[in-house]
Amino acid sequence: MCEQCMAKTVHITDGEFLPGEFLPGWFLVQATCDSGYKMRNGDYGLVQCNDPAFIIPSNLKPIPDPSFGLSDEQVNAMSKEEIKTLDSFHDLVDIISKFLVADYLIVSYDLVVACKEAGWNPEVHGWRIECWLTHKMGEAIVKFEQKENDKEL
């Protein structure tokens, strides 16, 4: 049985691409139980098919980049609290990047191609793709959690 099924994952998506896709050809999932071989309740996974190629532990929940889309002047004008949040984001990216290492070069290549198709531009967003990817995962998670909260009301 596949890891997704065993961990009873839910798909996290904002619906920009094909139904359920987070990036073209990729799904962002979250485990809802501890039944997987590798995934535990709350862990996040980036999946092409069946088993996640990348697993991010639940304690490293991706968050949106608070400086995404801001000019240098706007970043420089951030409050101390906003800068603290930005520093926390970059610390998180540094840790998450260690989980974005694949056993096979083709998987990493596929992820980079999907990010480019989804809008990552190194000249605009910087060459650290993991910053952009963490931001996008964070945005999708926030939207997903808001929809789930709305369902409960």
C-alpha cells in the first residue's frame, strides 16, 4: 500500500492547476494519522505518485514569506516584529531545505520544472528555490486551513 494511503493524507491545494495539484504534476499532502511507514500525523509531503518524494515534519509547518512581493524599500521599512517574522521564515527555510533533497536527480529536476511552470522566476524571486517553495506551501496551507475552519462553522 502506498504511503499516502497508509498515512491517510489529505490534499492541500488552492486549485490553480489540475484538480488536487499543488504544482503541475505535484501534490501537497498532510498525514492525518501515524499509520504510514515514514509519514506521521501532521507531516507534509510533496508527491508525484503514491509515495511522497519529500516529507516535511509537522513541526516544520511551512509559512508564507512575509516579504513576498515587497520592494527593498518596503522590506527596509518593516517593523521589528515583522523583521523577526521574516528572520523566522528564513530560519525555517534553512531547515526545510534539508528535507528537499531527493535520492534521484530526476525527482529534483521535476520539482524545479514544476516550480518554474507555477511561476518561480529566479531573477524575480531569487535563486533559492526553497524560499519560493516554502512560501507557496505556506500560502496553500493557510488557504486550506481557512477552508477547513469555514466548513466547521
